[in-house]
Amino acid sequence: MAAARRSDTFPLVDHYIEVEGVAVTEEEVVEHRAVLDLSVRAADLEGVVQEAEKLHAKCVLALLEAGIEREELTDGGVSVGPAWWRPKNPGQQSQRRILLACPDSSRLHRALGSLEPLFSSKRYTLHVDMQAPRFDCPTAQRDAALREAIEDARAKAQALAAASGVKLGRVQRVEEVEGRTGRSGAYGDRDAWDEVLVASAEPEEPTEIDAARRDRTFRLRVRFAIDG
């Protein structure tokens, strides 16, 4: 968007050129997020609640022993009710939810793998749903992108000023417009319906790969005064 305005009927303060500057930088995943749903089926309500509590405690302990920090775990609540999808023998089901947020994907996956031995019973199930990861970029990198967007706006405004036969002045106003983010391809990013299955074994020599990245576009609406 670009606009150049000048009128002999208005004071000089109303003379300006307004353009949009754009800059693109790259963000990396800084936090991986997963929702763990632990389910237990049993014949009676009291029994299923107690059994689910014990399974929940074992899972939390296993995650901590596998390297997850206490502050990376959050209790997601409990759900109790009939197992309605088993009409012949419904029984009761209790489901506990654990929210996991970890900056290290390798540590997260190792911890998830450590839960498998706890779910050998057919009455126990574990569902892992990867959520949208949290992306960010260093402050210095963001500041550099904003400066680049300002310079992009200045170049556009200078071209308009030259074409209009006026002299470009100082910056009067800067407004950040909602930017855009690309899709990284990571599990859970955007509207992906991907799931992660807990692996039963780890490779003998784990290979580290780069974290997921995505482009972030900064857009600034910049108003420049017109001199003279």
C-alpha cells in the first residue's frame, strides 16, 4: 500500500507519504507441546478412578526419571464416565490428561518412549497428541528485521517522492501491521491432524537434526513527512 498526499489548502503537517515496509526473518521452534491422555477401563466407578490415579502417578514419575523437568508438566484434569463405545460390556472409564511443554524434542521423545511399559494392559491406553509448537526468534534478529522493514518503506517512499517531485522528510509515524507466518511442517503446526505414536525402541545411535523453522514476515506502515 502506498499513498502520497499534498494539498495547498491544508497546513504543512498534513503533507505526507505513507507506505508499507516488509521484511522476512526466520523463527525456530523454542517449545514442543504434547497432550497425553491416559485412559483406564474397569468394571466399577470407584475402582477405575483409583486405578487411573495410580497410573497417572506412575506416568509422571517415569517422565521425570526420563529427563522431563517438573515445570514442564501441567495437570490437564480428569474425565470419568461409562465406556459408551462398548455397548455389550461398557464398564467405566477414567481419563487423566498431562500437558507437556519441552524445548528439547529429543528429550521429549525419549520421555514419551519411557511410558510404553506402563501400558501393557489392554485396559490401559495412551494417546499422544502433538500441539502447535511455539516459535520465536532472538530479540536481535527481530530488531534487525524491523530495521529492514523501515528501510524497505523508506526506499518505496523515496521513489514516490521522486516521482511526485517532492522532497522526502522525517518519519512521522510507524505502525506494525499484522504479519504472516509460514508453515513449518512440524507436528501440530497450523491445522495438521498428525499424531505421534510412542516408539518401543530407540535407535542405537540417535541422529540429531535441525529444529523446524518457518518464515515470519514483519509489515510496518510508515508515514514520512514531505519537506518544502
